[in-house]
Amino acid sequence: MQIISKSIHVINYNEELVSSRVIPDSFDAYVMQLIRHINSNTFVRNYKARSQATQIIINAKEIYRKVIGEDSEIEHSIIQGYFDDNADRLMRKEIEAQRKIARLNRNIQKGSLLQSLIYNSETEEYVFLLAKVEHGGFVDETDFNFKTGFSSDKKDIWKSCLLYFDDVTELNINNAKVYSNTVAKYWSNDFLELDEMITDETNTLQAFKAIDETLARNVKKVAPKDYMVIRHSVIAYFKGNEHLDYNSMVEGILGTYQPTDLSNDELLNLKDKLTALPEKRKFDSQFNSVPSVIDPKVKKIYKVNNGIEIKITDSIEDIEHAIKSVEDQDGNRYLKIKTNNDETFDFFK
């Protein structure tokens, strides 16, 4: 990969200040690592350009024209102006976003905006990188001088975007890969003005349907109690986590799960099947959960006796302890249901 043009801006939305920084020697190596991280990260989502006339896309195209296109003899200061324009836009959008979340006692992460026009010789394509990262000072242990640079720790990559030049003749930018470490949409929606290829609603519904069908096909008949417990754990995860990391969910539910009837081999096989679902069923591995879209799928009705049914309408914490089946010495079978409703309890005394 070849880094053709680049810039760094420190964004301080509190002071309403954008500061351009001298690019350190560590920039190129850091950007290469960042590109590799984006391309291999399952948490990256695919987006499409809302328009060819948005500010970020126009500026990316102009940087291309001025650096390697028909206007390549242009002054560096003019090219820098497009980078500055993008950084100013990010500051304004962060100010707006901070005002919205201030009452929640939360803050937008402070850091720097990295921008770079890159040529990928392997794919023979141009891409434009924008990344919000931690960028700060540190003391070099070799000479104890204070320097500025970038951490190689991936957790310091807060937000990133790769814009792909689909056609350098027409200079169209249609596709993008976006990573964000929070549920905040100001980065993709407000700053970049990109639209999701797959919406959160679609991701939520497709992911839950895929999991539900996999559990029904592989667990329901052979281990009904495990099926019920795992299914309700999945429902609780979808409803209890605003930002859903699919792989973390599967690991959190099955990683330490002690099955009742499933064998360890069957449990591992189930985990493998669930882990493969995002690629197999074409939904993202990371998205914002929209619990309302799965409500119709959550409801289950169980026949108990003539004229009696149990209807489950939501996830139930510790369902294995909330509903139990018991059998007396005469072979009569009953359901034992834990209740916190005094009226219902008194009615059946």
C-alpha cells in the first residue's frame, strides 16, 4: 500500500478548536496496521454513500483530483484545505452530539482525526481513510524525550471509515466500511452521511431468526430444557444490550453453560453452528439491537391441559427455576410456576 496524502487534526469540541498537527514518523506504519485491522475485523459494517454530493465525499474526490488527477500540480495548501474542512465538520458534529448526550452524563471521546488517500497495489484501487483515534504524547523509554505518536493497541481505534473509489474515471464513491466502538450514530449518519447496507432492524430480526431456527433444529427435541434456557438467555441478551456484539453474545451464553441434557460435544457443535450464522445467513456481527422487532418471535404458547395454556411473552430470568415440572408418587404430573402476583396466587389457593 502507498500512502499518497495525509493529515492529522486534534479535535477539541469543548474549546471548539481544531488543530492541525505535524505528522510523526509513526504515521505510515500506524495507518497500514489500521487498514489491516479494518479489513479483517468482523465488527466492521458495510455502508453506502447517501449521495455523491455530501461534504466528505466531495472533499475526498477533490483531494484525489488535486494529488493524482488532472489538477495534480496544485499547491499543498489547497489540498490541506480539504482535510481541514473535514476536520471542522467533525468538530461541529461532535459539538451537536455532545449536547444531546450531556444530560446522560456521557462524553464524546476526545482524540484526533486521521485522514489519508491510499493506493492499494494488490487490488489496484484507491481508498480514502478517516479514523478517530487516541493521539497523544508519551515518553520514549530509549532517550526519555517527550514525543507524539500513536498507540498500536486496537482499543484506541475508536471510529474509522474506508471510502472506496469505485471508478476513478467518474470518481464515484459508493461503498464504505465503517467501524465504531459505540452505539452513537453521529460518526456514520451525521459526519460521514452514509447509510447502512443492512439496517439495525434487519440485523436484529435476521440474527434472532437464525439463532431460533438453529436451536429448534438442533436442541429442541433432544434437550428441551437446554433449549428453553438457552433461548431465553438469547432473548435476554437481545433485550438487555443496546449494542450487540454477536460473537461475545455466543461466548457469554454458551462459554460457561452447564447443560442438563446436551453432551459436551453437542454443546460445542451448537456453538460452532451459531458462530457461523452471520456469514451463512448474511447479517452483521455487530449492530444496535432493536428488541421490538423480535417481540412476535419471542412469544411461546405451551398446552398444559384441556382449556389451560401457558403463554410466555418475554425473556424470563432463570427460567429453569421459574417453571418446573414435578411428578408425584401416583404418576400425576404438574407444573410448578413461581409467581410474584399476589392476586393470581390467592386465586389458586
